[in-house]
Amino acid sequence: MIKVFEAVAVLLLAVAIHEAAHAVALRRHKIPIVEAGLGLPFPPRLIIDSKRLPFTVSVSPWLLGAYVRHSDADVAKAEALPYRERAWWMGAGVVANLVSAFAVGALAAFFVTGRPLLGGAYVALVVLFTVLRKAFVAYLMPLVGLVVLGFLVLAFLEATSAVTGPVGTVTAISEQLNSPYDLMRAFFFISLGLAFFNMIPLYPVDGGRIAGAIVSRFFGERVQRAFQSGAMILAFTLIGYTCINDLFATAG
């Protein structure tokens, strides 16, 4: 049971880093966060609204993700940003997951496994994604997201039993946690998985929001709304099927 809690903690740490990056990117454009949530925003929820905190904190038992939300009054301001800046705050969480994964990989390579060449490669990737972060999320990430979506669809078509959701992921990871190095490896792969998942061009994940901005830029708001609706239906269908399949596989 302790290993399961450790796996959940690693997963939530990666998710928290992802959402914190979104919050920082928004605040740099003077768009404050009004709510941050751990877990999906469905009841039952614990709402913490204190004057000591700059925003409301929500905690729910649906630990499939997390979110940050800006006020409705700032929606127009966020949407009016130039495409590159708009894509950056939407994709900042992906870059944060990639950078944190490669940073932990570098630490493990240098100080645990004694592989300095691999550690140097990870450091180079940290620098690369940090320097080119805005160009990556605006121009390369949508293309990578299409490739990831293609692989995901093929996985569903060929072997749905091989597709695992959060329950199966946590269970599989917990079985491998036997040392601090295993925790580092778990964080590395969870962060990478979270990054690639959020590149998928489907709402409501980051890649879908960026794809929506591209569609709106070239085809207008009407087409963008239609794309958003279709992408959201497909996304929730895939997520729902994965979670149900996950629960049945775990129960079996």
C-alpha cells in the first residue's frame, strides 16, 4: 500500500509542475489565476477560499488531473494575445514536464547510474527546450501531437487491453518502486507520458487548445467551435473507454 501512495505522489507531483507552469505563464501576461485544483472539478470537492491565498484551491477525489483557471473577465485578454504567446501559456505545462523529466534523468545519470554521457544528453535537452520553448509549443508541438494521436488510435484498434489508464499506470509503477532511484525513474517516465499525452490535438488537453487557436486563426471562430466540439467528444470517448477498460482489467 505504501508503494501505491508513493506512485500516486509521483504522479501528482508531475501534474502539479504541469499546472504551475500554466499559472506562471499566465501571470507573466498579467492574467491572474482565480482557482487551482488538484483532481477534476467534479463533486465532491473540498474548496479552500482563504484571504491568505492569492486564489481558491479545490481538491477532489477524481485524481485524473489538475487545472488552473483564470477569471471570465480575463478570457478576452488571454484570447487576444498573439498566437505565439497564446500557444506558450497553453503549452507551458508540456515544456515544464519535459524539462523536469530530463533534469531528473540527468541527476540520475550523473549521480546514481554513473553514465555521464547520458547525463550530458539530458542536460542538452533541458537547455534546448528551455531556450526554444515558445517556438516548440507554437510550431512543432502540434505536429508531434498528431503523431502521438495516430499511435494512440492504432493502439486502441490493435490491442485495447494494452492501453492502460491512471489506475493501471499507478499499479504498474508501484510494483517497481524498490529504491529512491526507482522513484526518479517513475517521475521521469510519468512526466514524459504526461507531456506527450497533453500534446494530443484534442480538447480539453493543451494540444487541443493550441490546435483550436490554429484553426481559429486560419478558418475563423465558427470552424474553431465545431472543431472544439468534435475533438472534445472524441477525447472523452477515448478517456472514458480507457478508464473503464482500466478498472475492469484491475478488478480482473
